[in-house]
Amino acid sequence: MSVILKELRNIIPFINRYKWHFWGGLIFIVLSACFSMYQGKIIAQATNKINELIKQNSVENNASTFLFYLLEMVLLTMVSGFFLFLTRQTIIVMSRHIEFEQKNQLFAHYQKMHTGFFKTNTTGDLMNRLSDDIAKVRMCTGPAIMYIANTFITMFIVLIFMLNVNASLTMYVFAPLPILSVFMYVISNRINKQSQLVQEQLSVVTTHTQESFSSIRVIKAYARELFFENKMNEIGLVYRKKALKLAAIEALFGPMMVLMIGLSVLFVVWKGGTLSIEGKIKPGNITEFIFYVYKLTWPFASLGWVTSLIQRAEASQKRLNEFLKIKPDVNDDLAVINSEPSGIIKFDNVSFTYPENNLMALKNISFEIKQGQFIGITGSVGSGKSTILNLLTRAYNVNTGEIKMNNENIKHYKLHALRKYIAVIPQDIFLFSDTIKNNILFGIENKVDDFEIIEVCKLAGILNDIEQFPQKFETIIGEKGVTLSGGQKQRLSIARALIDKTKKIILIDDALSAVDTETEAHVLSGIQKISNNYTVIMVSNRYSALSKTNMVICLSEGSIIEIGTPDELMKNKEGYLFNLSSIQRS
Ligand SMILES: Nc1ncnc2c1ncn2[C@@H]1O[C@H](COP(=O)(O)OP(=O)(O)OP(=O)(O)O)[C@@H](O)[C@H]1O
Ligand SMILES: [Mg+2]
């Protein structure tokens, strides 16, 4: 039990917050059980009455007596049912509140996590913990608590009722019940394990299905339909086998229960009969006891199921705790200043290794950027261009050296403040399945006039494209923006970055690679028009774009190999930029 409590201890503060629901629920269970069990007494009275009447041989005109018993039974059932309703309204409602709070807690925690966290944990895993695991914990804070309380309270009340009648008969009734619990526990355990296997296989099926359809175009292009179909069949067969085994184990549950009830009833009739003949109890007590046996069966049988609910909740809460324990690597621990960061940027001997693969992506990088400058970064694939931009927004912390803004280490700014002033146009653009307008306004908190949106779209060279859509700015773009071309997505993403006038720095990561040089020139001149207000850092491998900047940084394998104005660099006929320009001109 102590092992069980170890991880689930974290839900105690939640239960504490809803302690009135909890205690109220327990009181309602007691009341419901009392009224329900009292029916046993009525049954006993009714049976004794019948017995008496048979003895007296007067079998007529007793309808009103039995009608009275009947009314009593109905009334007791109704009152007991009412309290059962209140039990669910308190304990199950409590579990829903806790579920809600746990989801919010975990979601907020995810939001605080650093970029690396999302690289090492898959989206599927994050979602599973948020939905499945929290749902399993809810099964513990709701049904499990309710059924355990119900079992013990019912047992206690029945015990009192029974002992009141006859102690030795009580012993006989209770004898098979522990065996029933153990059996049920064993069966529940097996059901659990098998369900887990079925669940795992189901997720294999789902993943395969999902992959087959999300990549359907590639599958068709390579004519691989049959292969995917056969594989589906194969994993489907495994699933069927496991599901059938589960059904077989589940089928044991019912017969076991009937057998155990049968045994208890048998004891009652045999022992009760003897006691009744000896005159120690009345015949009505036998029917009363049989009633109790039936009332006790479900609480006892449910013990095994409830134990497995708790075990599952424990495992799930462990998974939740694992995540909740992680503190974000990138945090506000060193944030001491409240002033705004600026477009004056300095990299001072910065080196960086990605924690996920121990790969040194940047080596001793130093450069300085003045406010309002337009900077180009170029270099071959994997040379560290995007990494420089990642470090500027503190997607990761630098390992050695310092990045400064306005002569302050960027760690001294609050993360939120830092990112508020930087607009990012990433290499892999993400658009929401929403209207074009809402996609552009995604990062902005204040209200923007429509003419400003149009102005920005003109600068980003996307206005003509948008006007050609039937619904213009209200056009919904599909999941991940599939209805837009690569170049349109890039320009939309530029409009998203330019709309917010509070930004001081714009980072453009190769975001014009999918447009033709003419559009590129148009967008760049648009950006240059406003770049007095912004410091712009643009990653590009096009000479035509780089030639328009104030300074170009050329990277190779994480080190700077050339730095200077485009004119200066072009003087070096062996240099990277010169080489790039001659390849692209020819
Ligand atoms: N999240 C990451 N985790 C681990 N390694 C990474 C990660 N991102 C990049 N790298 C590695 O760091 C190095 C630099 O990557 P970076 O993305 O900065 O290159 P790049 O110059 O932007 O390349 P490209 O032109 O292809 O965009 C590469 O070797 C890459 O494999
Ligand atoms: Mg890159």
C-alpha cells in the first residue's frame, strides 16, 4: 500500500481542495447503505408473516398487510437511490474538478518547457499524458474512492445487521467472500494485463493507419499500396488474437461470481435452516440473510477491479510526476532587469552543443550588430545558421561565451520580454487551420486596423495572392496550410512577423528560398523600407539577397570563416561569398 501511495500522494492536495465533496460523499454512502440494508428487515418481517399465516391457516384478506410491506420497500429503495445520486454528485464531481485542474497544471507546465524537451518527447506522448493518464488518475479519485468506501461501509453495516440476528450464521455467510475477492483480484489482474496488450496493439494499428493515410501520396507514387495493406492485415490479426484472449478471460468473471454467491446462499440455507429448526432464528432471517449476501457480492467482487484501477492510476500519476518534476532548462532564474532588450546585439565567443546529440554546432562565434542593421548569415547545410537564431531567442542557452543585447546578457531579460521584441520567421513555417487574417494576427495582442494588415501584406509581397482567393483575408487555410504554395506560406509568415510594430529584431531563417528572385527583391526592398526601425538578421544562401545587407557572416561547420560588408567580402576572389555569387550568376 505504501508503494501505491508514493506517486498518488501528489493528488492529496487536490482532494484537500474538495474535502467537502469527499466527506459529503462518504456520509451519503453511509445513508444510502443504511436505507438499502434496512430492506432486509422488511423482507424478514414479510416472510415471518407468511409463516405465521400458514401456521394459522388464514390465508385470506392479507392484501393490505403485504401492500404495506411493498410500500415500505419502494420507499426505502427511493431514499437509498436518492443518497446514491448525491454520492455520485459529490465524489464523481470532485474527480471531474480534479481532472480539470490536473489538465490545466500539466498544460501550463508544458508551455514553460524548453525547446529541447519537445525534441526528446514526442507529441503523442505529451498528448497521452494529458488525456489518457489524467483520465486514469480520475478513475482513482472518482470511482475507486467511491467503490472502496462503498465496500467497507456496506460490509460494516451488513455485519452489524447480521450480528444482531445471529453470530454463527454471520460467520458462515462471510466465509466464501474473501475467496471471492481473491478470485476476482486474480481475474481482474489478468484482464488488466491482457487489456494493456490489446491497448498496445491497438495503438500499433492506429499508428499504421495514420501513417498510411498521411503519406498516401508517397505510397501511391511508389505503388506500395499492397505492402501497406498486407501489413495492416498482419497487425490486425495480432490485434484480433489478443482481443479474443481478453474476451475469454472476461467470460470467466460472471460464472465465478455466480458460483461464489451460490456457495454463500447454500451456507445460509443449510446453517440457517438448522438454526431455524432449533428455534434460534426465525425463518424470515434466512431470507434476510440471502438478501444481504446479494447486497454484499458486488462490493466484494468490485474490490479486485478497484485495486487494478488504483494500480493503473499509480502508474499514470508516476508518468505525470516524471514530467512535472522537470524544470525548464531555459528559465527566468537570472532575469534581473525590467528594461526592454534592443536591436544592439553582441555575440561574445559563443560556443554551443546540442544537448540531444552532443554535437558542437557553434564554435567561438563573435560579432556585433548595431541597431537597425540588416545582417545576412550564409553557409553550407548544417553549418549552424539556424542555431545562431535559436540562441538569440533563447530556444537554448549558450554553453560558453555570452550573447548580449544592449550590453546586457540576454539571460538577464525576462524570457517573455525578450521574445516579445523578436519576430521570428522560421525555416519550417507553421500555419494554423484558421483564416489568413487570424494567421497573420497570431502573435499580436493589441488591435490592428485592416489597412495596416493590407500594408504589411503589400510589404511581404503576398497581397496580390490573397486578393485572388474568393474569400480574401477570410480564406481558411487547411491543416498546416496545405492549400497554400511554399512561397505563399513563406510570405504569409513574413507578414505575420512584420505586423507587430513593437518588435525590435526580425529573424528570417531562409524564408525566401521558395520564391523567385523577382519576388525576393520585392520583399527585401519592403523589409529594407522599414528596417530603420528593426534590426534584421536573415539567413540566406542567395547572393542576390545577401548583397543587399550591411554585413554578411559566412559559416562553415559552426565557425565564422568570413565576416564583413558584401563589398569587402567580394574583393576576396577565393572567398565563400564570391564563390556563391559566381555560381549563382552563371
Ligand atoms: N535540435 C537539434 N538537436 C540536435 N542537433 C541539431 C539540432 N538542430 C540542429 N542540429 C545540428 O546542429 C548543426 C547545425 O544545425 P543548423 O540547423 O544550425 O544548420 P543550418 O546551417 O541552419 O542548416 P540548414 O541550411 O540545413 O538549415 C547540424 O549539424 C545539425 O544536425
Ligand atoms: Mg537552418
